[in-house]
Amino acid sequence: MPNQSQPSVNTEHNIEQEIATLRERNSLLNILSEFAIALLRLRTREEVLWYTANEVVGQMGFDDCVIYLWDVQTQTLIQQSAFGHKISEQGSVNNALTLRLGEGIVGRAAQARETIVINDLSVEPSYVMDMQQAGSELAIPIIHSDQLIGVIDSENLAKNFYTAEHIKILTAVTSMVAAKLAQANLIHQLESSISELEYAKKLQSVLFNIAALTYEDENFFKVYEKIHHLIAELLYAKSFFVAVYNEETRRIEFPYFIDERHPDLAADIGPVDIEMRGMSAWVIFNNTSLLLSRAEVLERASRGDFEILGTVAESWLGVPIHAGDDLKGALVVQTYSPLVSYLEKDRELLSYVSRHVSNLLKRKVTEKKLQHLALHDPLTGLANRSLFLDRVSHALKKQERQENRLCAVLYMDVDLFKTVNDRYGHAVGDALLNKFATLLTQQTRQLDTVARLGGDEFALFLEDIEHQATAIQLAERIIQALQQPINANEALITCSTSIGIAFIHDTSMSATEVIRRADTAMYQAKAAGRGNFQLYDPQLDRANVRDLVLGEEIRTALAERQFELHYQPVIDVATGVAVGFEALIRWQHPERSWIAPNEFIDYAEKHRLIEKIDRYVLRQALQQMCIWRANTGTAPKVSVNISGRHFASPEFINTVLSLLEEFEIPPNTLGIEITERAVIDKFAIAQNNIQILQKHHIRVLLDDFGTGYSSLNYLHQLTLDVLKIDRTFVKGSRGNQQENPIINSIVALAAAMNLTVVAEGVETEEELKVLQAAGCDLCQGYYFSKALPAEQAIQYFLEHQTAIVGI
């Protein structure tokens, strides 16, 4: 009899299977839905990969899942995230595999860009076993906009595990992952671009601020400190120092030293590498950057490349700085933290920054040289008159704030020095002055100022002395020391000095007045028989009488036309052709023969006679130009020196324009020479007058460039035509360009500002060659001609209109 219940049982079983299938499908769809929602909050690539492998694939009942990403650079597929036995922790994979395109089932899926299902891996020749043998494998490529991103790969221990529903859902997951990864990559690229842009802006700002340090009046320690703060904006620099090679002491010094392990150490008192065997010394002398880890430091030190000084850092980076021959050093950063390591990109960055720092320091060194030359005597290296006046003025201001401070000025010269010069020559005379300067320095305290004021005149400034006896005893020691002959260039010279002493009691006195009193006391000492000292005695002050006589003589000279103009030719450096003249005043005194300008110009400026002298010189020069034009048909360019007081006066411009009109002289043939001091004292007026002169095509020349305090700060604000390099920078110059950085710097600066350069005081062929090599435009000096009377000057000009062969 047939079984009537069998169809009913089968039907129930089929229904249960369908219900199970629907539940599985519903579960998979729920997983897919949750994944789509989760993708909205997932931000990074790592988060997406982790969630996909563990929260999505893991819930689908798979034994494991590995997600490979395509690396464009290496052209390989690299395991990035996993679920199952491959997982270690979030963001890491156990024994991560790397596969090429076409290698294994994953490589085939990536190469073919299509899903591959292997139901029985035991018979699959291309199968690459990972950590354990599997029964079946499913690999689905991750593709977006036809670009391969990676592969999602799953293995199962059972054969024939993966169903069509699995493949369908995992394909949908893969598609969503592809879109999200593409979005994440785009966001990452945008963030990287923004980060790089912000970094580039920060780097540009740092380099701009480094360049701006050139124009700040800071000492080198302040410059190094600001460089440290700027570099710290770009990389980790809690430990930072500057190493410098001191050529004089032949050792490595650290003028700026910040070490995070020793925060109590003063930054301006760094260690010293006497043997020059440290890592910084290696960088300096090899002129090569050095990037080392702790292990590499120890290994290189064991090989003898360098010695370890102090605590070994976890990471060390040093790059050379090279500011010409005057400054060689290194910038160094180091860290003791194992969490920080300097990379190759940091080496490239610091090397790039160091080149800008080198340029900054080169300009600072040149500026310091200019300032030193402006304030020191080139022969003896002592302070000059400007610096001496500044020191005395500063002391007078301090004395106003602090009572009971006694100071003194000692003024002296070498008795009968002219006789020594005439008998032995200038070489011996210069050697004698140097020995005399050394003697004064040896007899004074370190805080005292020793100065050469000009010729054989010297001065000492004693600040904060307890009583007058200190200055008197110093004068006695100097006089006593000169009892012994001085060996000056192998000539034994017995000489003496006369010393005048003036004490500062009244703070209302100016520095000039104090020095004048000491000068007067020196003449009192000479009158007493030389080789002694005298304290200033107002009863014997002959300066007032001398000044009255000199003033009257100047007025007489103007009225009787005792002043004459001599004209020094200005020469084209490249061709030797004469291009014009500088007009120089000479005084032919009826009783004292020729008197040099330095003997009466200072007095004339103090007593408001200088304007009359300026007008006299302007009229004489323009009248002579008119005569030359009438007699020869030639009108050479002539420049005239004008005092700062007259240049800033209201009537100056009208005086010049009226005289040009009176003598019918083309304005572009006249040049007005002014000094830096004339410009700086009344800058606004000077700037306006310069503009007016140039509007009328009258040339403006800045004389004695580089000898003032502020030339580099003010120069870019003025519309000048010509810079004149002071003779102190030209004298004794020789050799190649590297040996004459100041001349080269001034010429380069003038070229950048489209200014003509005239070098003064050229006396030798070597000096001329230096100027030619530097690209200097014009020059003047005894090598070509001294200042000549008018008739000889025009004759010289006419004879030197053809280029000189070989010049």
C-alpha cells in the first residue's frame, strides 16, 4: 500500500529550505545595507579595509578574508587588511604576501579584472598557498573608473563553498569598497596637496624671514637665535646648535648651543672642540651634510671617522654653512627621543635652508667688515674719530643718570713725527705708529678706548675711574715706556709724546668739547718742552683765540679769492679714458702757503661759514666749465662737494639752478657730491632735494660710501646716480675677487640698483686691476693724476680721450 505521507514531508522540507535561503539572503542584504550606511562614517582607507574584512565578510560566514591593494610603484599586489587566521591586529596582517599580476588566483583576477571562483583548490595549478591549505577560493578585483585598486580574496577549508549568492553580495560589497576607496584616495590627495601647499607657504615665510634678518641690526647670537626659531617651524629642533671654525684659534666653537638635555646651559656659551674631531667638524671640513641614527653614529665613530662629544643622540643631522672665507660652520639638529628620526627629506630641507642662511651670514660678515672699517683706523686697527666720539658721547649720557662717575680723555701725538717720516720714509713711519698703538693698548685697561684720530694723533678714553690720579699715572707710564727705542721696520727710533688730559665733570659739555680740551692741554704740554703731560687749564686755552683768527682768515680768503679749485680727473676703469673731474678746494694762504682742506673745513662747518665756501666753489666750478667750453669746445662733467648743512638749507636748490642759468651750463654736466652723514642727519629734506635735482637732470653722487653708520639701511630709499667707494676700501687691495669682498659687494649692490660706481684713491696698478675684475665703472686717484690746476686739468682731459691699450 502506497505511503500517503511522503509528498507532504518533501513539501515541508522544501519550504524550510526556501525559508532558510530567504533568511540567509535577507541576512546578506542586511549586511550590505549596514555596510552602505557604515561607509558614510568611515573616513580613512585603513578604516574601510578593516570594516570590510571583519564586519562585512566576517558576518557572511567565510573562514577568512584578505584584501590586497595595488601598488603602482612596485607593480605588485600587497596584503593590507584581513579577517580570520591572517589577522594580527587592526592595521596589520600576519606574514603579508606580495603578488605580481597573473601570480596565483589573486594575481589572475587582478590581471583579467574579473571574478574567479575555484571550487577545488587541490586540482588548481596556479594556487598559491598562504598560511594553510584551503579547499575553495573566491577572488574579486576592486576596480573604479577602469582603474585597478586591489582584490578581495577569501578562502574556505571546504570545497564548493561559495554560492552564487555569496558571489553576488561580495561583488556588490567590492563595488561599494571601490567607490569608497577612490573617494578616500581623492580626499587623501587633496589633504596632501593642502598640507604640501601649507608647508610650502611656511617654508617661503621662513626663507623670507631669514633674508629679512639682513636688515636687522642684530649681533650674530641674535641672528642664530632667530634662525633656530625659524627652523623649528619646519622640523623638530629642540636641540639645535651652530658650529663655527675659528681660523685664528684653529678650533671649532659653538656660538649658539641649545641642548634639550641641558636646558640650564647658557645658549651663548657652548662647548669647544679643540681637537676638531667631532661630527660638526666633520661636516665643516668635508663641506658635506651628515644624517645618522644612533647606531650609525656609534659605527662611524668606531671606524675613526670622528669622535663622539657628549651624549649620543637617537638621530643627528648636520649641514654645512659657508659664508665665504670669513665664516665656515654647520647647522645641527639632534634628538634624544626614539620617537623622532630625521629623514632624507629633512636633510634636503635643512641643506636648502642652510644655503639661504649662508647668504645671510655672508651679507652680515660683509656688513660687519664695513662697519668695522667705518669705525676703525685701517693702519692700526684702533677706534677712529667717529667711534671715539660715540664712546665719549655715550659716557656723557650715562653720567647724566649716574652721579659721581669720573671719566678722562688723554690726547697725544708722537713728537716730531714729521721728521721721522722725512728721514726714514713712510714705511718706517707707519711701523712706528703701529708700535705706538700697541704700546698704548698694553698700558690701558680692556674697558678703555684707544683711538687713532688721524696722522700721528691718538686719544685714550678712561671711563669710570676712581680719581684723577689714575689718568695721571697712565700718562706717566706711557711717557716712561717711550724711554726705550722702538724698533720700527728695523729702524731704532727714539721718540717721545706730549699728552693732554681733560676730565669730565660737567655733563652739559659735548664729546667734541671734551676732546678739544684734551687737545688744547696737549699743545700746552708741547709748549712746556714735549715729552710730558699737562692737565687742561682754561686760563691757557688758546683755542678760542686760534678760532677767531682762523675765522677771520677764511672770510678774507673768500673776499680776496685766495681759494682755488683743482680738478682731479675721473677715469673710465675699462678704457682709461678721462670722463670728467671732481673739483677740490685749495687755499693759497699769503703767509702759510698751501693749506689743506682738513685744516679749515671742520671749523667752517661749525661756524656757519661752509655755505659761503660752497657757493664760492659752485660759482668757480661753473665759471671754469664755461671757460673750457669757450676755449676748447668741450664741456667735461664736473662734480662739486657740498656740505650737509648747505645741502639741507632752503636756498640750496635755487642757488644751483640760478648759477646754471647764469653760466648757461647743461645741468647734466654738473654733479653734486654729498656724504652719507649729510643725507642721514636730515633725511626727509635730503631725499626731497635729491629728487628735485634729478628732475632738473643734475647728477647726485654719494661720497665716501660705506664709512657711515646707515648706508645699507637708507640707500634703497634714495634715487641716487653714483656711489663713490671710499679710498679706505681701495687702498692696498690686490689679488682675486674673493680677496676683496667689500669692493665686490658694493659694486654688486650698485649694479642691482642701476647706479654708477666711482672708486676713490687708486694709487697702484694692482688696485686698478681689482676694480676692473669687480666691474667698477669709474675711478680716480694718483695712479692716473693728482688734482690739477684748471689749465693742466683740461689739457690732461683732452690728451686722454683715446682708450689705453692693455688697461
